[in-house]
Amino acid sequence: MKIFQIVIFIVGVAYSQVAETETRYVKVSSLQSHFSAYGSERAWNNSYYEGLRWPVDYPYQDNSVIKRTWIATENFVDDNDYNWGYYGIYFALDYVGLSLFPMVLTQSAKHIIPTVYVDGRDIHAVNADEIDEIIPDQLADRIIKNVVNTSMGLTMTRKIYVFSQQYHDNYFIKEFTFTNTGNTDWDDEIELNAPLNGVRIGWGTRYSCGREGTFNIGDGQSWGKHSWVTVRGENYTEHMNDAVDESNPIVDWLRSGFSWAGQSNVNGYNNIGAPDIRGNGRLTSPHHVGSVVLHVDKTANDTTDDPEQPTFLGWHAGDTYPKVGNLQSTDELNMSKLYDMLSGNPHEGLGGTDRFDETTLGEGNDYLIHSSDPYTSHNDGGGTNVMMTYGPFDLALGESITIVEAEGINGLSRKMCKKVGSRWKQAYDNSSDNGPFILPDGSETTDKTIYKNSWVFTGKDSLLLTFGRAKRNYDLDMEISQPPLPPTLFDVKSGGDRIYLSWEPSPSENESDFAGYKIFRAVGKPDTTYEEIYDGSSGVHSFDDLTPVRGFSYYYYLVAYNDGSNNTSGLANPTGPLMSSRFYTKTTIPAFLRRKAGNHLDEIRIVPNPYHIGADRLQYPGEKNKIMFLNLPPQCEIKIYTERGDLIKTINHDDGSGDEAWDSVTSTRQLVSSGIYLVNIKVTENMINENTDEILLQKDESIIKKFVVIR
């Protein structure tokens, strides 16, 4: 297997100290996340656990909690000539400047990021990727490069390869190269020149399995307290030469470990899938998330894949590990324990190689009911980590070892989460409802829990499919079929009777397999289902959307697509046309039909009036609490008062249209309660007939309107 060594030259940047808190964020695929300068990620951002968001189309989809990374060696003499029997390092922010020295953190892209405007506003200006260099010849859409020196003299270089191709956009390929550089700090001086013997490398990774799901499971699931872990690939050596392609895309012999959310004993109902029990029942935790091993060098001098690695692949209690990092002699005992843990012996016995989905949860209906709480397996409030360790490796000065993994997420689609969850909730609310319920294989059951969980657990096959595609991508040297590049600009403009959409050509438009462009649209909010509304050929770069309804908000994305003639082998993914990623052009602020400004104050309307919380689906779907002021003057001031005369909101309307929306939130960020409200609308600029110069509305003219809110 060829290991990619793509060299990124950053103009004006040398290998020198970078801030320990610096990050790069991937934003071009359905799986998006940040990567930290110090070489590992803790997801806590002082507010919530952030990262590994999938599917990123919707809010609260973070899955990451923490990745604990360690390296250890034996018989180590440090740069102070102190002889350690065992020496270990923990990759955490607290140890930057002591044992960790971040040198490089960059992100390169294969093409310029498209510009997206909605009514003249550059929506990517604030939320754009931080790109350090454009490299047109690189294979991945994004490559993050991170270099960290350590006090061991072992330098870690990790590269994160990100793809936006539609069949490969829910995983990251991670290449870790550990080199005995002898450099133990930030400067260029080499402090050590001895071999490193018996090097062990490992990480324990914990997942929440969907931030939105943690709201419904509760009881510590936000940090993964109730996450299960299982493994596959114990028989990898028997199958490592087997073919994997679209005729056989799901295999369980790849070396992998992954998590999903289990049952919490504090809940009096079966919470698998985290149904929104207080709402419509939608499943909020379909996520199955973990990593697959793609390659491990046998030795520094033999870079063929070692099928006997990892040393340990299994689970470990979340917060139970030897504390190291201060680099004092008092750490020696724990460093010995760390070395033992990385050698495959779980710390304090709180770990193992169990397939929890089989050994603990049982088979058949016992497994499908899934009633055991993972926390009771080890009583570690920190939850359960997917644990992978590697080694031992002997590295002379200048020698390296490379490990390649892919981290991915998959599970039920949003559509199926709604369908299955709402059907389960219907039966949950009606104890006499015994179905029948249709299972994934087409058979029936009368048990609502088995029905729900059977669908949730299809996520395992989905994740194994993802792992298989990552493996195929890597085995093809990452030369998978590519979609055309996205258009360089997408411009959306609200009009009076239509919404105007135009774009600059895709740089791929002159290629022989280029087929055209498609536009997709969502109504009410950007985090919902999109429907295709346009399919046009090459050379056409505009489309007028004539179907919007006044008062509704519209969101769009534009893709370029090919005819699929470059995607016929089926080796890496299904054959057929490929589309550029929707995340390059997806709008996040709305366009809408703009009503012409009104000529008379008495024509101003407030819609809906009354506003009734119980009718929100009939008013402006997807935009709860929205109230519209229609037929407004082009420039006016809108002041909203309570019935007793307290001013609660001032809106300056100055866009020249006749429409203004209000989200029912006061100036102090409070949602208005039930009651009668008064609105004073005052003209702030004369409205003049352009043809006759007649003043239609005089500055300071005003009118008072009334509306009602019922909650």
C-alpha cells in the first residue's frame, strides 16, 4: 500500500510555534468538525460538546466528546539525562509547553471557495473555512496538516483527508506519522539522538451519539455516559485479501470499533434512538459512530500493512486511565501503568474486547429490547471509550511509523427518523396499539420497541458500509471518481413576483462529462427537506423561481453534476452521475417574495391576526412565532407596545419593500405572551411617485394598528 505524502508549502510559514488553542474547521461535507493544534480533540467548548457534526444539515448533531491520545516508550533518557523505566505523554491542552509543542496547523483546499450572496449579503463571509493554501492537484477536497513535537523527541504529523463526493462525505481519513526527530521543544535544535524502543501509541475516543439525542436521553449522555461500544474485525487476517466493492459493500471483518446510545436506567421508557417523547416522537439519536483501521506499518523499514495490529481493539471505561503529564518522578508509577494499558491490559481491569452488542445484550428480542444500561458495565460516570492501541515499535533517530484510520458516522435518514419515531410515539400514547409494525426486512411485529430499535440498529450496517467505502478509497490511493467543481458564485435575489437565481459557471463546465446544474429548495427553514426545482444544461446560468408564496422564507443550494461516465467501475461507490457538494452553495439566510411598498397607511395588514400558537403549522410552516407586517411604506419605523403602553420592540424598516417580518421577540429577548398589542407605524422618508413627483406619503405620517397573540 502506498502511503500518501502530500507536501503542503505554506507561503511565509515555517515550522514554528503555533498557538495551542488554534483550530481548523472542516465545512465542506456532511460530516464537519474541528481539529486542534495540540494533536487531539476535547469537544467541550465551555458551553457544550462540539464536533463531529453529522448530518450537519440539521442543528444539534454534534457527536464528539473527547479523544484521549497517548504515546509511551520504555528505557527512555530525557534531555536532562534522567532515566525513565517507562515514559508517557498525554495529548491534552494542559500540557502544551511542557510535553507538547504544536508546530503546524494548516488547511489546504483543492479550489477556491464559492461566493454565495442572498440579497447582496455575503453569507460565507463570517462562516467561511480558514484556508491556508489552494492546491488544485490535491486529491481530497480538504487536507488538514498538524505537526506536534513532544518531550519524548517523537514528533507526530497527522493529516486529515476530507472528501465532499456524495458517497464519501461522512468520514475523515486520518494518517498519523510518528517520527523519532529527537526534537523535544519548539526550536529547531535536536536535543536527543538515541533510538526509541518499544514505542506504544493509542487513543480512547468517546461519543455522545448525537447532541440532540442527549436532550431526550439525559442523565449524562451529553458526555457519553450511556454509549455502548462494540468491535469488528477480529478475523481480519482471514479476509484481508477479500474484495470489497458495490456488489459486496458491507463487511464485518474490517478492524473497527464504534458506539451508539444505549438505555439510561433513569428513563421509564425504552430510549433507544432517543425518541422525542415530549414532541412528535422523531428519533434524535440514530448515530453510529467510530473508526476503522486502514493501515499500520509493520516496522519503520517495512511499510506493508500489519494485520496483527492494533495491539488492542475494544472498549475502556471513560474516565479511568493513568494520570500522566507533569513529567515529574512522581509520575513514574503511572507511566508504567500507562505503558501497560497501551500494551493491551485495561487500566484497573475496566476494559475489554467484548462485542457488547452480543456478549452483554444477548440475541434476538433480548438484544432488540436493549434494556441494559452501559453505565452498569463498569460504573464509570465518564461513559465508555472506543479504545485502539498500537505497537510496540522501535524507532532509530529519523525513522517513522505510520498508522491510518478513518473516522465516520452513519445511521437512519432524517426522513426515516420522523417516520419510525412518529409511529412509535403513536403506539406509546395508545397502549392498545399493537401495530402491526413493519420491520426493515419487510416482516411485521406487534411490539413497538422491537419495531423502533430494529430500525435504529440498521445504523450498524450503514456504518460498516461507510467503513468499507473509506477502505476502498484508501486502497485506490484516494483516486476516487470526482464530481465537477461547484460554481464559483451563487447569487439569490428576492423579487416582487419571483426569486432570481444566477451563478457563475463551474470551472468544470468545459469538461466532456459535464452535464449541468441542479437547484434544490427548502421552505421555512434551512434545516429541513430540500426538493429539486431546477435541472438545467451546460451554458445556462440563471433561473427564476416563480412558485414562491408571499410571506414564506426560501432557502436554496446549487450543484454542478456530471453524466457519470467517470464513475462506472463500482469499485469505490455506486456508479452514475456525481454532484458537487451542497455545502459549497447552501444558503443560510432566507429569500422571499418582496411585496411592493404600499401607498396608503390604511392598507397595512398584520398577518396572522390573531396569532394562535395552536395554528403555527397553518401560518408560516417552519417559522414558529413569525408575524408579518404587509403593505408597509418603503421606509418606516415600527414600534410595538403592550396594551398598557409599554414599548417592547422597535423595527426600522428601510429596504424599500412592503414587507417586514417579526419573530415575536422583544428588545430584551423575551418571547411575547398572550395579549393585545398596539403597533405605531410612522413614515420616516417621503414616498414620492417617480413619474409625477407627487408625494404619496409624507414623512412623520403614522397609523396605529392592533393585533392579538394567543398562546
